[in-house]
Amino acid sequence: MVFSLIMILFCFYVFFYSSLHVMMVLLILESFVLLAAFNFSMGTSWFSFVMLILVSVCLGSFGISSVVSNSYSKSFVYFSYF
């Protein structure tokens, strides 16, 4: 159950990572799913560690997309290539 949830989140993340212009929608949706999964599994320490890693990856990708969009003056041209 837990492994299938993690794999679904990973596949969803990889699917939407190819287009950076939907990163905000992905981050909001994935944060809700991660918070719900974290609330259901407060007893296991390894699952909390996996959730922490996933949240860190999400925040890192958000930071990368923010840096990329701020560094280019025509960010819509960059996002249209994906």
C-alpha cells in the first residue's frame, strides 16, 4: 500500500516534470497528498523520512523552476520548448 502510493506519486511527478509551466499545480496537489499520507502514517519513522525526501525534492524543483523563470526575460519561450 505504502510502496504503491510512493510509486504513484513518483510517476505523477515524472509525468508533469516534463512541462515546467504546470509545476505550481503539481506542487500544490502533491503537497496535499503528502500531508494526507503523512497524517495516516505517523507511527512509522522510515515513512516519515521518505516523505521528508519527497517534500525536499518538490521544494527543490520549485526553486529551480523559479530561478529559471526569473533568470530569463522571456521565460514563456523557455517553457514552450517543453
